[in-house]
Amino acid sequence: IGMEEFQKRDSLNDEFLVEEQKEEDSKEKQMQESVFKQIREEYTEILEKLKDENKTALEEANKTHNLQLHHEILRNKKENDEVILRAESEANNAISKLNQQIVLERGKIIVEQQENARNLKEDFQMKEQRLNESLKQIEEREQAWQGE
């Protein structure tokens, strides 16, 4: 074997090695792309799952918030109704007390008027009696004077 032949073999060997290296590189590149694709798909799936979980959690939080809000509104309404009932009850009590006071005051006024009327009647009867006595004395004097 001559040097030329050796160089040719070496050159062929080099070409074969280069070709083999290219095939290996190509296979490795395809394998890396396949791994990247698989990883991307897994992450996309995980991301979608997280989005769904987040959406579900948000909907649940919304429901809970709306329920709490509804309970708070009902509690406030009940509290307001109780305050209104208390205020109405207090107003009715105040009105009842005022009506009782009015009835008592009327009673006192009627008693006073009756007492005043009785006193006036007694006073009138007494004055009438005195007047009648005075008239009687005057008549007696007149008769005594005329009799003289």
C-alpha cells in the first residue's frame, strides 16, 4: 500500500467519520428537539391545569364572598328591623304615658272645676241667704217705721 492509497483510505475514513458525526449530531438534535417538545407539552399541560385550578379557586372565593355579603346584608336588615321595632315600641310607650298624663290632667281639671262650682254655689247660697236676711230686716224696719 502506498502513501497515496493510505491517504485515500484516510480521507475516506475521515469522510466516513464526518458523515457519521453529522448523523450523530442530527440524531442528537432530533432527540433534543423531541425532549424540548415533550417538556414544552408537559409545561403547557401544567400551566393549563394551574389556570383551571386558579379559575376554580377564584370562582369559589367569589361564591364565598357573595355568601358572606348576603349574610351580612341579612344581618343588617334584621338589626335595622329590630332598631325600628324598638323605636316604635318606645314611641308607643311615650304616647301611652302622654295619654295617661292627659287623662290625669283632665281628671284634675274636672275635679277643680267641680270644686270651684261647689264653692261658687255655696258662696252664692250664702250671699243669697244674707241678702234675704237683709231684705227681711229691711222689711221689718220698714214695718216698724211705718208702725210708728
